[in-house]
Amino acid sequence: MPLVKTADIVVPGRGVAAFNVITVEHAEAVVAGAEEAGAPVICQISENAVRFHHGRLAPIAAATAAVAEASSVPVALHLDHVTDLDLLRQAADHGFGSVMYDGARHDYARNVAHTAEAASWAHSHGLWLEAELGEVGGKDGAHAPGVRTDPDEAVSFVAATGVDALAVAVGSSHAMTDRTAALDHALIRRLRDAVPVPLVLHGSSGVPDDELRQAVREGMVKINIGTALNIAFTGAVRDALPGQVDPRKYLAPARTAMAEVVSHLLKVVAG
Ligand code: G3H
Ligand code: ZN
């Protein structure tokens, strides 16, 4: 089916998972896992993944869109963790329904100014804009504590920027390879009650299943997952690699292992 808009599947009151796509096998696994779970899904490509592809968005975006368009379940395309406004503007050309402008490392005033500009551009191009307030740690690959999101500041931030969704720091951290994150559930509930747009949980690979289920029940909507796929991918490659020279011999099990993780986590997020 044709790509759907992110806004059509990120709806308060239920969870939807967004999986990071690095290679075409990731995209194939996300779609296969979503079809198995019978759930809508978001394929997201991060600025870091674009850097990996020599700074070019078009090839991986086109491949991901083509895989998504062959899906029997709704799939939206999202451009993730963008700090470069030139890259942000490319989202209009490749089938994306949404983009995240990540100004979390700026001070509050600068984050507001850049995010408001990004939101205004996104809306004039029919795109949904996600931003971040507080800072989910670990973006450089190391598990590190972030800065929790303050609910009052979040309300002012959304009003001042016009964003459509807000990534909040509530105890998860990017790139965790064990599932030991402890979420601040009281803070999630306070944010849900105060903030008028869908809330996004980043760094969800490190969050145990029960904590994820609870977070969705409490009001988290978009659940971002990346590292969990890479753990599955790399583990399957390690197991399949000895004696092989044909990449298909180890990429096929890697893709299957990722699809199993996608299907499982979609069911967790669905409650
Ligand atoms: O934006 C992407 C996510 O926050 C992924 O984080 O790799 O720790 O699951 P993760
Ligand atoms: Zn993230």
C-alpha cells in the first residue's frame, strides 16, 4: 500500500513503534515484522545513518520507501535526529511524512528558535515535526544520563514552537545494549497531562518489555527503537559468518533475527 502520513498513525491513546533503518535489510525486516504483527509501523532514517551512507539521503530513503510501499500494513517514513537544516529540507523530496529536528543540545532559547523555524518549514511542506526537550543521553553511542524534561517548560516549548510531537527525557538512554533502563513513570504521567501533543520515547532498546507496556498505558505514543535491531543483526551475522563468503548467507539470518525483534516489540507496544 502507499506510504501513510506519520500523523495518521501517531495517535494519542495508543503506541506505535518507530524502528531505525540503516541498511535495506533493516527496512525489509521492519516491514516483515510489522506484517507478522499486523500493526502499523514507522521506518526512520537518522542523520547518523545518512552520514554512514556518505552523506546521501536519497539511496537509502528510496530503498526504504520502495520496501514500505510493498507492505500490506501501513508504513510511514520519518527522518530522525536531524541537526542539519539542509538535511531537514531534503525530507520534502523522498516520501517522508515527518521529521525530527533535534535541538536538545542547545540552550532553551536557541532550541526554541531553531525548532520553531524547522516546524514552520515542515508545516509549509505538509510534514509533521517532532522536537526534543530535555536531553535523552547516549546519542554518541555511550550510555550516559540525560537531562529530564520539565513539564512546565515542555508546555511553553510546544506553545512557542508549534511542534506536532515532543521527545521527552524520562529515564531512557540511547544505545543501551542491556534492558535495564528504569523509567520515571510519575514524570511520564505529568507530561501526558500537561503536554498537548503526542510524546515520544527515545532510547527504547534499553527499556524492559513491562516498562514499555506501562509507558504506553501512561501516555507515551511513539516508541523509538534502534539498537535492539542491531544487536539481533550482529548476533546473527556472528553466528552465520564462519566459512561464508556470500553476504546473503549471513545477511538473510540477520534480517530474520531483526524481523523477530520488530514483531515482538510491536506486540509489546500494542499492549
Ligand atoms: O531515535 C532513535 C531511538 O531513540 C533509538 O534508540 O537505539 O537506544 O533504541 P535506541
Ligand atoms: Zn533517539
